[in-house]
Amino acid sequence: MLSAQSLPPGETAVIPNSKTVLSLTLDQALAMSHANSPRLKEAEANVAVAKAGITTARAYSNPNLEVFAGRQYARPIATPGVPGLLQHYAGSQTIEIPSERGARRRAAEHTSEASHWAGQGILRSVDADTRHAFYEALHRREEIAHANENLQLVRDLLRRVTVEVDTGEKGKLELTRATAELARAQFAVGSAQLEYAQAIARLRAAIAAPAGIELNPRGDMEPRVVLPSFTDLRMSVFQSHPALLQSAQEQEAAKASLDRQKALRIPQPTAFAEFENQPDLRFWRTGITVPLPLFDRRKGAIEEAKATIARTDAVQEQRQIEITSALEHAYEQYQLADQQVSSLESGPLNAAESAVTAAQSAYRFGERGIVEVLDAQRVLQSVRGDLLDAQYARQSALVDLEELGAVAPSGVTP
């Protein structure tokens, strides 16, 4: 069965009423996706089907029973038979070849194990989609906060400029520039709000939340991790990735199917016994029937099984290539984003904040115009936006690494 996280103590799984605001932590979002995801339900059904296949493979073939009854009539001949009741009883049982039965059971068991790992892969994918959507919503909400903060700064500046223009200290051009900057800041807030609404819609779809509630994600980014070498991560991922483990089980199932087809070339005998009661005599007899493999040596079925093995080998190789590519991309993205975060935090952010403070002070003392203040604020907003994008790009890469199994969700390298 697929594992699922439970809701934290004190939280209920009752769907809130319409227009209710649901404060959602990451753990709660994951729990909701586990409970509601149709993909997980489909995976669980596939696991159940495969387990039932093991029961089917272990079952013995049923015996056959024959019961006939009738009457015998004498014919007008010189030596007529004795009229009376006729009774016939017979039974037969197919004798299975042990090697065929064992191969059939192994194929079913490996197929069941493959479906289990396929389900684990879907579980990882659902978790990754939920994490991406959750952190994307946090990202967009931070953008709204930054845009609102910039809007408030521009409004304060506009009020000062308006007073100075009214008193004749500044020209109207300064007011025009401040008004244009206000419109730009308001547009930035609206754009950020639109991005947030789209992120919430993606989060709602990821956790299959009802449309009648308003989601309010709460949380922080995961802590920074120090990644080992790419070679070590690749070896670790190849040993534990569900897709590769699924392929390995599919390969074993294909080999077992080939063994079964070869074993089916051995004729399966059928033992039978019968008893018949006639009006004038009784008799019984036993015997065995053996099919003769003269025309069908299962050549086609064996070739199909061999082709299936070749196909599973190719699938395994392709999955290794895809996983290596995805791991390399996520690894490089994390390293690059981490470098960008460190670079922006170490210098440009403080420099941009200091430049805004200096420009505002110089403007108050009449040493600089409003253009310098607005330029400094734009630079600060740009740096803060770049830092925010880099932080969440790093978080997105970390989620990809978690999905691949290179890093545990807690941020601890497995």
C-alpha cells in the first residue's frame, strides 16, 4: 500500500464551508494530496490487481466431473440387451508441470513488485507536484509583499513631492514623474496578485481541494543543503529510484514468462477415471491423456517473451538516461541558484538598500532630484526580485532532487 501522511493533531479532515479560509501548511497539503489524488488511487488499484494476479497464478486447475444417466431399451433382435437404468460417472484432472507452475508464480510476483514501485514513483511525483505548487504560491505572495512595500514607498514619495510642488519648492515635472512611478508600482502589484491567483489555482489542483474554500499557504523554504559530488548522487539515485526498481522487476517478470513458455512445451497430461453402471454389468477404468506437441511447439510465444525481455532492457536503459539527465539538470540548477543567492545577499542587496537611503536623504536636502530616488528604488526592487527568484529557483531544484531521491524531503542526504 502507498504511504500517506496524516494531518497534524488538532486538525480535521472536514471540508470547510464555502468561502472559508484554510490555512495550509506543507504537511497538510501533502496529506490532502495523498487522500484526494486520483493518480494515487489508480496506483493503489493497480497494486491490488497485481496482488490478485499472484493468487491467480498460485491457483490449481479445477478437476472435471461427468455424471450421465439414462435408460437402456431392448431391441427386437435375437439377443436383445437387458433394459434398465444406465449410469455413468467420470472425473479428470490436469497435471501441471512443476517448472511451468513455478515460472508462472514468479512472473506474477515480479509483476506485483513492479506495480508497487510504479506506485511509489507516482507517490513521489504527486509529492513533488504538491511541493512545487506550494512553494510557488509562497513565492508569488512574497512578490505581492515586495510590490506593496514599493507601492507604499512611492506613495510616500508622491505625497512629499505634491507638498513641495504646492509650496513651489519643486517643479511640476517632478510630480509627473512621481505620478508615473505610482502607476507603474500599482501595475506591479496587480501583476503579482494575478500570478498569485494562478499559483493558488495550481496548488488547488495539486491537492484536489474543493473550489469553495480559499487556500492560505503558510510556511518557509527548506534549509540550504550541501550536496555531495554528482557521481555519489547518481549512484545513490540509481540504487533507490522507483522507476529503475520497477524496470528491474519487469525484467525479472519477462524472464520468468520466457521460462514459463519454454516449460509449456512439455505436454501436460490429464488423468481420468470413470465408472459405469448398466442393467446387466458394471465396469470402471482409469487412464491418462497426453497432448502431442506436433504442430505447436510454442515457438511464437517464446519469441514474444524474448522480445519482451529486449524491450524491458531498453526501457531500463532509457530510464537511466532520463534520470541522469534530470539529476544533472536539478544538480546544476541548485548549485547555480545557490551561488546567485549567496552573491546577492553578500553585496548587491545591502548596496541597493544603502543607495535608496542615500538618495532619499539627498532628495530631502535638495541635493538630488526625484529621478535619482526613483532609479535607486528601481534598482533595489530589481535586486530584491532577483534574490527572491534565486531563492525559489534553489527551492524548486531541491524539490526536483527530492523527487529523484538524491535528497530526503527533510533536507538530509540519504
